[in-house]
Amino acid sequence: MLAAMSATTPHPAQAINDDIARASPALLALLSELGREAVYPPDIPHQAAQARGKRFNATIGQITDGHGRVLALPSLERQVSGLEGDHNAALLYSPIEGRESLRRRWRGRHRPSSPAASPSSLPLVVAGLTHGLALVADLFCDRGRAVVVPVPFWGNYRQIFALRRGGRIVPADIYRAGRFDPAALRAPLDALPEGEPALVLLNLPSNPVGYSPTASESDHLVEALAGAAARRPLLVVCDDAYAGLVYEDDIPRESLFWRLGSIDERLLAVKIDGCTKELVFFGGRVAFLTFPFEPDLPVTRALESKTKCLLRASVGSPVAVSQEIALATLEHAGVEAEIEQVRQVLARRYRALREALERADPRLLRPLPFNSGCFALLELPEGLDAEAVRLRLLAEFDTGVVASPPRHLRIAYCSVAEEAIPELVSRIEAGIAAESS
Amino acid sequence: MLAAMSATTPHPAQAINDDIARASPALLALLSELGREAVYPPDIPHQAAQARGKRFNATIGQITDGHGRVLALPSLERQVSGLEGDHNAALLYSPIEGRESLRRRWRGRHRPSSPAASPSSLPLVVAGLTHGLALVADLFCDRGRAVVVPVPFWGNYRQIFALRRGGRIVPADIYRAGRFDPAALRAPLDALPEGEPALVLLNLPSNPVGYSPTASESDHLVEALAGAAARRPLLVVCDDAYAGLVYEDDIPRESLFWRLGSIDERLLAVKIDGCTKELVFFGGRVAFLTFPFEPDLPVTRALESKTKCLLRASVGSPVAVSQEIALATLEHAGVEAEIEQVRQVLARRYRALREALERADPRLLRPLPFNSGCFALLELPEGLDAEAVRLRLLAEFDTGVVASPPRHLRIAYCSVAEEAIPELVSRIEAGIAAESS
């Protein structure tokens, strides 16, 4: 469509595309057709923003008392009476980019203190991690684009990048030899034609494997990505859904995003994280999308304009009530200690699971390396079918696990009590044994 | 992609596409390529559903105490302490299709008692009206598909259907002669090649016009749609965002959706409505998508499977905390009276606005017909530029309205106090006069 516009009328996105090209030609090359088209239109939200504070303001399509306060139903308002935040803001529309105070607090909470940390924008609020991924797919994934993903991966990546956007999922066999091998990322990338833009999805700690790289593995991973970016524009999507849930002292807890900002001008990273796991707020649907540029730069504003356009075209403004809940929670002095307590509960389950698995028969099950997140993944013996084992565990052992065909079972120890874990592993082992015989 | 599958391996969506074809060949013809591809995969949510109630359940990727209760941060849990609903459900993931009790209640609240009312599914919960529209666009809008929309229309339709899905917006000049003319819908539809599927977007009460048809106009509208469906598969999207906000006694309040189910087998209607305006819960992002088939039929399950697939690929599960708030609100005996009180407040503003506009100089402004919703739309004299008037009103009259270029101003009286309305109209009139001179 850009090409079809008349030569005398610039496309409305032209100015922000120019801002992007000036900051990063690789970023422009990475944008999808939809990403290039998108620009936040100067219509109602823009006009409403200009009218803010005027004595007579008839721009706002919300039902208020005429002075900015929602005309709340009493039966509804009492439902949020426990909220320590702004009740009015909870019941009215959020700005499309999210509440600024929450965005600032989230950035401050995550940004490492080191001056070497990569640049980062004020995060945009999105409707959950999946929505952040879907927006990245809209912006950067066109039909046929290679999306390199370590296997095994969260199945929903396929819906988001392949089904909806036509991307081509390219598996990277990163756990091949029973250990995390960053070099395995290079082969599928190097097999692509030189110069062709590509995406890499990194979910660390990972679902379903539950692994985070060691410091040395992280170094090798960064090297592998830098090597790949020497040959093409490369977007690294850091899906940090499980940020902070790390249970071994020698495993870095910081997102790889903070190391990727300055290693190659053709490597761009985006960070997606959220309240879902970090604040144990699964029902809230508040997540964040961060770009690798400082706030208020022209390139940052250009990416925000495109993202806000696509936000409007997909879900509109993010949920306000959840943002107020998250903000009020983060304003509690003790909240980081509460988050640490949850981490410790999960760490104890993690240790119980490790111990139980170490006692299990390695001829029946072998865990992939795991040290973080919510899950462990078991590899079954050759010849066994994960789905058959799952159904047997349901039917005969009163036990539910997730099958990841052909030969893996996922254990979500985040939802199993510590004291139940030994028996859970015994039943899984017995189910596999029954299926093997 | 369907065509590219091997002849011996049926596409995973084939079975549900067959269910759709058996119930309605027109519906199958209306599906987009993405809509035909989509099928809810039998993976984690499906496996988790099968494991519900098992003694050992390690399927759930949520952080719980091991017995189904969220490991909530105390600082977060206190934020929902006023909620009369299920706190645990508010903090954990909602089912992808929404909480069943809310879906049932919403259906019951909207379904007319008349046995002649069109069939309707259990509505799916979506993340706001926009998200419902975006899902309909995913399901039914392909590149180049005609999307007929009465003008003037909400600008975001363009982002949702044209920008993101490549649809072709075809304006229908339904308010041409200063009155609502349903026949105006026919011309753009009849101009399309016979048999080509098309979409019609009906937003009644409308944004930005604020109009709902009379009983006789509704009859003509239904006739026009039936006539159009005689020549092609036609999907009528009922965007009922402003349902119930009707201020004249002789204007039907019921959605047209309830009349469209049986007029032609080639006419399919979907209904999108929500808590945003109906429960004055703008910050909640809870809306509903209803299909024109009774619950539990194969065709209904097929459409639900496709929609759930696209839900997962766009935002994941809908916000749980807002659903609990909406459900608890709807369970209050007095809630319908509270909703009626809001309607009466808006009805008084509506009357104040009508009276003020009747006193205004018709050479300066003429309202399009309005009788419902949140807005009125003023037509400016020829030669005036709406954007210039808007900027003048901001700069010189301390007054904000929305410009709908080239020649309309939108007044959102839903956010202006009744007593301010005469002065608001005076200032708008004075601003137009100043711009005219």
C-alpha cells in the first residue's frame, strides 16, 4: 500500500518511518508490511488529549458527571472499594499506552543500575504477555519470515507468529545433547540467505523447559546472536514472562535484553514482561512491551506510534482496573519481600522435584536441564508416546501432566504443593513403567 | 495453506469447517483464509481441562498453593478485598472463553423473551468491544473484502478492518438527506459482483451520530439487508456498544441482531456488546461476542473453536478480575435500576442538548438526527473546516469537541453536565460564527 500512494501525497507513516530509518536501517528492514503502514492517527484520543483541562470538554466518550468522575453504578463501585489506588481511574479508560505512573515504576523496577545496561523505552502496557507477543508479530512478522525458536517451545508461539501472521517457525535444537547449547541457535540462522531479516524468540526462564543459562552460557548466547546479526537484521524477542523465578545462586537473574542493546547495530531486542507471574496476577492481564531505545527519542516515539495504532486496532486501551491494582501493589513498601517469599516457595518445590527426579529410574524418564521458572520437562524413552502416557496417568493414576508430543511430559510444579511432589513423581514413574511394559 | 496440505492428512480444521458447511454454506463462504485455518488446538488448556479434579494435577502454569488457590501477594490481595465475587477466580486465569456464569447471565440479560428472537450462542468474553470487532475481522475479513459502513463512522473501524486485515471500507451514505435512509445501504452492496461475500457494520445507537432507527426505519433496514443477502453471503456485524442508551419512547431499544436470524439463510449476524457502556465499566475491558446459533450445536462449537484459537493468538484469556467485578455487579438485585438511573441522567442531558441546538442558528450548525447513545454530530456550513473550528474552540473558547473532517463536530454529551450544556452550545455556535466571518 505504501507504494500505491501517489508520489505527491506522502503516506501518513512516512515521517515516522524516516525517523526509524535514521536511527536504525536494520529496524526499518525488520518491520512487517503492517508495521510499516501503522501510525497512530491524530483522531479522537489525540483530540481528547488536547482538550484536557478545558472548561467545556465534550470530547470524551465516557459516561461521567461532567467533571471527569465516572457515573459509577453503586453496585459496581463497591467491588473496587478495597483498592488503594485511584477508583475513578480504575473505572474509566486507561490511556492507550497505559498509565504513565505504572510505566515509570515498571521501568524503574527492572532497569539494572549498571550504566552498561542497554537503552530502554518507557514500557507500553499491553493486555498480557500474549498480547505483547502478538503486537511484536504484527510489527515485525510478515508471511514467510523466519522465526527461530529453541525447541521445545510454548505451542502458542505457533498460533501467534505462524497462524496469524504467516511467519515460518524454524526450530533450533538447543537442548540437543541434554544440555543448553547456545551455538545451536546459529545453524538455522546461518542457513538463511544473507541479509534476510529474521526473528529469534528467547523465553528464559523457559516454558516448557524451565531453564535459564549460566553466566558462561549467556556469554555464548550473546556471541551467537552477535554472529548471526553480522549477516542480517535480527530481532531478538525476549519473552521474560518468568522473570526473577530463578532458584540457583549461580544463575544470572537479569534478562538478556539488558546485554543486547549495543552488540551490533543490526541486532534489535524487545522485552516483553508482565504482572502475570511477577506479581502472581494471572487474572489481571497487565504486561509490558519495551523497546531498545531511550524514552522520547524520535525512533522511540515512532515505534510507540505504530504500537499504539496496532493496540487500537486489536484491543483498544488496556484494562484500567488491573493497572490500578498493580500500581497500588507496587507502591507497598513490602512488596519485593512478598515476591521473594513466593520465589522461595517455588524454590523449595524445585528442590523437592530435583531430589525426587534424581531418585527416579533414568531408563524411564530424564529431565531436560531445569533451574528456574514454573516447569520441568521430562523426556520419555524412545518408542513411548507422551500422549498415551498422559492419558494413562489420568485414567489410572489420578494424575494430570501436559504431554508435549512426541516424547515429553511437562510438570508444572508451580501449582503442586511441596509435600505432594515425591508422590507425584512416583506416580509419573509408575505410569511410564506401565506404558513401557 | 489448506490447499497445500497433503491429500491424505486432513487439515486439523477440516472437521469443524465441515460442521460449518453443513449448517450454513454462506457462513463457510464468509470465513477469511485465517478463519478457515483456525481451530483451537488440543494442547495445554485442553489438557488442563481434562486434568481438573485429579488428585495430582501438574498441568496448570499458575502459581498456586497446590490446592487450586493462588499464592497471592498480600499487598495485591488487599486491593480486591471489596470484591463480592470469587477472589481466587479474580486473580487466576479465566477460561479462554470467559467465566461460564457471566456468559450465561449476559445471555439471559439480553435475550428477548419473544420466541421469534433469533437464535444466539452463549457469548464469548472478549477484551472490550474493539477486541470483539478485531476477532470478527480476523474470522471474516480478507484482503479486498467489502466492508460496508454507514458514514460518518467510528474511525477505528478503518484500523480494525482495513489496516490490520486489508478489508475495503465501502461507505454507505445513510444520513444523506438529513434523515436516516436504510435504502442507502443497498446501493454499495448491489454494486458488488453477484455472489461475492460482504460485511456490513451496524452500530446502533451509533458513534458518532447518536442515532437509533424508528420501528418503521428498522423494518426498512431489515428489508434492505434481506434484499442484499439475496445476492450474496452477508455478514451483519451488530456493534451494540451503546445498547440500551435510548432516550425517546418510540425508538426500539432491542438490538437488530434479534431480528436478523431467520430472514435469509445467506444472512448471518454477529452481536458485539459489553460492560464498557452498559455497566459504565470503561476500565474493565469486558465485552461479548455472540453468534447466531443456539449453544452446543456443532456449528456453534466450530465457531467457538475458531474464535478461541484466535483469542489465544491475540490476547490469551480475558481479564478475570473485571469479569468477577461485572458478575458480582450483575448479581445485585438493584443493578438494573441503577443502570436505568444512568440512562435517565443521559436522557436529561440529551433533552438539554436538543433544546439548546433548536435555539442555535441553523445557518451555523445542523445536527444530524440523534436520539440515543452518547453523542450528537453537528454539520458545519459548506466552506468551513471542522479541524479549524475545533482548534479555534480550543484556543479562544476554552472548549473541546472532536472534529470529524471535513465538516462535522462531535459532541460527547455523555461527559458534560446537564447544566453546562446550554453554555457549551453557545460557545460552539460562537466559535463557528467566528470561523465563518
